[in-house]
Amino acid sequence: MAVAAAGFLVLLSLVALLAPLLTPYDPNATDFGSAFAGFSVDHWLGADQLGRDTLSRLIEGTQIAVIAGIEAITVAVLVGVPIGLIAGYAGGITDRILMRLVDVFLSLPGMLVALAIIAALGPGLVTAMFAVGMLFAIRIARLVRGSVLSTREELYVTAAQLSGAPSWWVMLRYVLPNVAIPLLVEVALYFGVALLIEAMLSFLGVGVQPPQATWGVMLSEARTYFYQQPLLAIVPGVMITLTVLAFNLVADGLASAVNPTSARPKPKAIATETDTGTVESVEAAAPDAVLSVRNLRVSLPGDHGPVPVLRGVSLDVCRGEVVGLVGESGSGKSMTSLASMGLLPSGAHVAGSIRCDGTELVGAPERAWRGVRGKKIAMVFQEPGKALDPSMTVGHQLSETVRMHRRVGRSAARAESIKLLARVGVPEPERRMKDYPHQFSGGMAQRVVIAIALACEPEILIADEPTTALDVTTQAQVLDLLIDLKDDLGVGILFITHDLGVVADICDRAAVMYAGEVVETASVDDLFADPQHPYTKALLTATPDDDADLSRLPTIPGQVPRPETLGAGCAFAGRCPVAIDTCHTSAPPFVQIDEGRQVRCVLADPASQVIPEKETV
């Protein structure tokens, strides 16, 4: 049915386009001798009370109806789409202000608003359709906002932000094309409604004015002479019915053809607050650190006030080294990476320090963050299929990143993109430039993501569990690639993972996180040989060991506490086998026990340490 309806609308559009050539008579030429004529060879659809040819007036009315629909939809899209796009993408106070204004207009009777606009501007087709377009714009704004809230969460949108692209470019190039399908469905539906409203306004005498022929005017004139010639009302009535029905069928067909997906609200801008409160002593930043985080504290809005999700995180990443960030789910690893890129959720409060090459970023404007993303720090995600835009070839996505940051032409960007694909091990890179993300395997797609991250020649690469979605063989290949990049390009890597085996294989240093805190930092050799924190010891004990003779796999009882439930003491105290009374009442200090090694534990003094060597914890 949708195909047949689309065919009818195509025919209708052709009639509107060729109306001057198809009308057998002048639509306004009178012939009183043919008044109220029925169907005949001279007048195929009869004539009205003035002897004007009904078919000619119907064709002219078709042209006016199509023009009216185009005008109304154009106004609706030009007004509604920017409002919805900005509100959904910006979030926060911008979203609230725009949506409250939209709610105000939605609370008013639509026809009353349209009539008020017409009364202010005067009757006529342009005025009537402007009023109709404004009514549709409010509803389109809400639709676009809802779609943007889903689309902006996709990793390819975050990847575009990480490349340093300005917000307006991300909205237009990455967000808008991917909300086009639901918008197209709504436009198809509203086009039919616009024709119906235009006919109604013309019927009431506030739209197109006689003697100009529209379907509404024809109905208005026919009602007076209905008993003399009922065909005068039936012909335009049938056209209105068929046309509106066709647009509804096409809209239903489009809606059935698409498979919309949903997503959680998108983290957006970083909000800042003055760094207040106690700042604990931590080891000074390494002199060659590109990324230095000190006493980073982040809280998010909660039902009962701010919820602390990061509580004094400190770490460094230097050129040419791999730093592992490990811990259970909910420890704050990904939140730390998002904070380091300035991509925290709207409403987040940040205190502490994030420095990139000595530049303080906490409290910095969005423009400063864009100068860091991609150019200084890039990111690789754990799901490459979602980090790539499915609507663009990988070559286009890679070339666009190169052009944006290196300011080169299309041909130079393409040549550089091919080199990058070859550098990360994608076979036949020139041919694969034309492929879409779904044509790549998981491992190859991850290589493309790494290539995009390297396109800006960053100094730091944040790899957020980049091998989680890959099989063991592919995982090893990706890890080897990262190590090669570190050795060849001198890139520093912050490697976020749950896998302690991977940390032992590829990392130089490691930071262990628990409940939003770094509880231990050390070189990998020291960490695995002599763990100092009970949680680090528990993680290593719970790691499967082929040489161990265990009848039961060691586990850590309980789970990471929710941020809003944390008390004054050590966050691990409730799960720690060696906790003492002080652990439950006082926050443990971050004790430096050796150069490059710190532990957050009251038992860090070797004289009092009682961490068991091998037991189920």
C-alpha cells in the first residue's frame, strides 16, 4: 500500500509541476452557459456555478496544495530542527529553557495560534502556511530533541568530539544525518496534515481567497449549491481524502522500514566548581608527564544531592609508557578517562587538577578542550562497531579527521589516511577506504578506530578496554599493535582493563582503582611481586593461576559500594580481611612508601602489614 500511495503522490507532484500545461481551460474563465454542467466530453469533471471547468480548477488547486505543503514543511523544518538539535545536544540549562518555551506553545490550542497569526499578518496562502509551519515546528523540535538524545550517546559521536571537532560540526555532520529517518517519517505525515489544514483555512475564508482555485475554496463554494450539483463538493472532497490518506500510508511505510534504537542520555559538557576541601599530599608529577591528574574529584547530581564518583584520583602518563588502570566495574576507571577528555555528563562538578603538557584543563572553556582532544589526547573504545559512524565509509571518517587537524587538502588527507590504515595493519588499505564499518571484522574495525585516533598525532592514547569485544587471537594482535605504536611513535598509553594478565604483559606502571579512588600505584614488576594494598592483593589472589592447587577459585566477597553509600572510612573496609577499627572510621591517607609507589591504606607501614599471602578473600 505504501508503494501505491507513493506512486499516487509522485503523479500528484507531476500534475502540480505541469499544471499550466495540463489545464484544458483557464481555471477562472467563466461560461454561464455551462453552469452546473455534469461530466461531459467538454468538461470531464463538470463545471461550477459560474461555468468554470472543474478539472482545470482541480489541477490548479493541486498545484496550490503542493506549494502550500512545501511552504509549511519548510518553515517547520527550518525552525523546529535547529531548536530540537541545539536543545538535545547542548542539554543543561539550554535544553530546559528551549523545551519550556516549546511546552508553552504546545499548551495553546493549535488552531487558535494559527488564526491569531493570520489575523496579525492578514489572510492569504503564504500567511496561512507560515502559521501552519509554526505549529508543526514545535512538534518537530520535540521529535528532533528526543532523537538527538539517543544519537548523541553513540560512540562515533563521542569519537568525533574526541577528535577536537567543534560542537556545531558534530551536530551537523554526525548527529543530524542520523536523526533524519524519524524526521522524514514525521515530515511525510505532516505534509498531508498541512494540505488538510490549508483546505480547512481556505474553506473558512482565512486562507487562499477566491477566485483563486484551491480544494478548500472549491468546497466552500460548492456547499451553497450542493443540492443543485453535488459533484462540485464530491470532486475536491475525494482529492483531499486520497491525498491525505496517501501521505499517511507513505509515513507508515517509512516507519515500518526503519528500526530505531535507543540509548541512554549522552554525557556532554564538563561543569566545574572551585577546588575546595582537603587536598591530600601526593607524589609530584613526573617531569615528562604529558597527562597529569592530581586530586581529581568528580560528583554527579543525585536524587538527594551530589554523588561523589571520583574521590581524589591522581596519576601520570608519560611519553612512551603504558600505564594500566585496573579495578572492578564501578571503580571509576571510565569516569577517569572521560574526565581526562572533558566529556563528563552535564551537571558534573569537578575539583582538582588535570594538566596536559602543563596546561590546566579543569575549569577551561570548551575551546581549550577541543585543542586537547585528538591533538594531544586521543581515545580508543571497547566497541569499535559503535565508535564508527555506520552512515559513512571509514575512508571518509579517517580523511575528515586528518583534514580537520592537519589543515590539508582532500587528496593529501586521503593519502595520509591510506598510510594510517596500512600502519595499523589493515590489508589493502586503498580498497578498504571505500568500505563501511559493517564490512570490517571486529579486529579490523578496532584497527580503524586506532588509525582515526592516531590521525591527529596525539601524545597520549587512552584505550578504554579496547580488547574486551574481541576474541583471544585478535586481542593479542591489537595489543601487539599498541605496543608497536608506543615503541615507534613514542605514544603514551593509559590502558583501562579488568585483565591483570594484560597489565602484566604490556604495562610499565599500574594504578589500581576502587570506589572512585586510586588505592595503589607502582611499577608492574613491584605490583605483581609485592602488592601492598589488601584490594590489590585480593585481585591478584582471585586471578586464576595454572600452577596453583586450588579446589575452589578465590573470590572477593561483596561488591563495590555505590558512591552514595560511602561513609567516612576506607571504602574497602567492608570487604577487607585485615580491616581494623580505624579503617571503618577514618579515611586512609595516600602513603608514599617508595619512589613511584603509593598506597592508600593505614596498614601501609611494613611493621603493621598483615595482608595474607594466599587465601580466599
